[in-house]
Amino acid sequence: MRSFNYGKDILSTPRKRRVVPEVPAEPGVVAEDPDSGFCGAVVRVESGSVLLEDAAGRRRLFPMTPAAFLIDGEPVTLVRPAAPSAAPRVSASGSVRVEGLRARTAAASRIWVEGIHDAELVERVWGHDLRVEGVVVEPLHGVDDLAALVAEFGPGPRRRLGVLVDHLVDGSKESRVVAAVTDENVLVTGHPYVDVWQAVKPSVLGIREWPVIPKGTPWKEGVCARLGWGEPADGWRRVLSAVTGFRDLEPPLLTAVEHLIDFVTVP
């Protein structure tokens, strides 16, 4: 009769195999190679091996085989760290860019600005955001008839209107024009600058400050003459091309436009 060795206890439960934890080999993780006794912090992972550096600055490369290292005296398997997730791309306004954006039907709400330069600057910084929301920016070529234009537009809860006004300060002509607009579905904001050019930080253009132009002299012409920028069209191309994002603009304009976008896009 054939005999079998069942051990000391044939009814005992089989011992579970110990699971060795996997630890990402992130820079700075301290591990020990038990065979050599070398202990050091992870510097980097190289083609299936890990480079460790000890307290004396010595470096050694070890293969990342299963259960090959000790951390706090316990066996571990060092593994390649997960690749960092790509940071979300941001638009020129600082918002998260929506990739693969398709054209959408324009919303009924609008944002009005005083002139073409204002519209181009808003497009340069907030264009992506406005396309996401389907909001159109329209230049007015002046706000002298603002109250009549608002009435003609016919604002309502689903047809809101935001207006950006230059030189909106106490006592200005613009402040008196704006005071005549009282519709709750219209928000008028502005900035204190004579022209939207001034909302671009001087340092972006390589100048110390915007020149002061005497009253009675057209502001754009006066600025271009003082700075040697040629005609206003040439000066504006210089200004617009220098703007790459919201950090190039002064806070009052940023605040005003952000408020308008929020106002006209409220559900």
C-alpha cells in the first residue's frame, strides 16, 4: 500500500500567500536593496530600473524586480509611477478651454461695447468663453444714444443686454448717459480709462506709462504722436498684438467684462 505524508495536521487550513505591496517609485521615496544593504531615496526611474541616492550622495541603479526592496523593513515591489494627467488647457481669459468646440446658435442676449477696438480686445481675451456660451459682442460706435438703442433692442429675462462703457467715472458724460438706462435686464459696466487702449498694461507695450494728452487733442492721435507709433491704426495694431491674455489687462476692465459675461449667461 502506498503511503502519503499529510504533514502534522491534515485538517489544517492552507497558509495564505503573502501579498507584497506595490509602491510607486516617486522621487524621494526611501527604499533599501536588501542584497547589498544600499539604502537611498528614489531619484528617477530608468527603463525598468530605479536610481537610488544615499545620504552621502552616492547613486546606484537597481532593477525593479518583484519584492526586491524594503521600505521600513517590509518587502515591497517598486513600480513605475503613473504618468501625471495632463493639466487642462486654459483660454486667454484664464478659464478652462473647451476642446472640440462646435459652433452653436447665437444666444438672444448680447454684449455691446463702444467701438471696434473694444470688440477686438474682448475677442482677443474672452473670445473662447463667448463662443462656448454663444454670446455675440457688437460695437456701438459710441453710447450717446444708449437709452434709445436699449429700448429698440427690447431686453427681457431671456434676452439680456450687457454694455461696456469707456471712461465710466463720476461726473463724466458717460455716467450721465448710463444713468438713463434703468431696465433690470440690462447691466452697464465700464472702466475708468479714456480709451480701451489704456486698459492694456504699459509694461506689456514696453512703455513706463501711458502719456497724458491735453484736453482738446484727440486721445489716440496724441498718444501715437507722443510715442512715435504713426497713425492710430498702426498704434492699435501694436497694442492688440501685445495682448496674449488676461494678465496683460488692468483689473478694472477684467472685472467689468467678467460681470457682463456672467450677467448675460445666467440661465
